[in-house]
Amino acid sequence: MISRVGVVYNAPERSDQKELLRHVVSRVVIDNEGTISLELRAPFAYLHNIYQ
């Protein structure tokens, strides 16, 4: 699935994009200043931390 993220997200169907985001993102956090951050599900959070 990880190797297919870009292919699936760029699919023409919006429903495919929403489904992919449900698998990758566990929570969207918006602070008082309006800054948006995403909490990722495993293994995406792990991979994100490696490449930062």
C-alpha cells in the first residue's frame, strides 16, 4: 500500500482519495492559531519520522 500511495491519491475518483486518507491519517488537529497538523497512522507516522 505504501508504494501505491501516490498512484491512488492521484486517481480521478475523489472517493478513492478519501479512502486513502482514512487509512493514512488518524486525526486532524487545528490549534487556536489555525495551524493544521495531521496525526498519521502506523506505519506512516514511523516513516514520516524517519525522513524528517
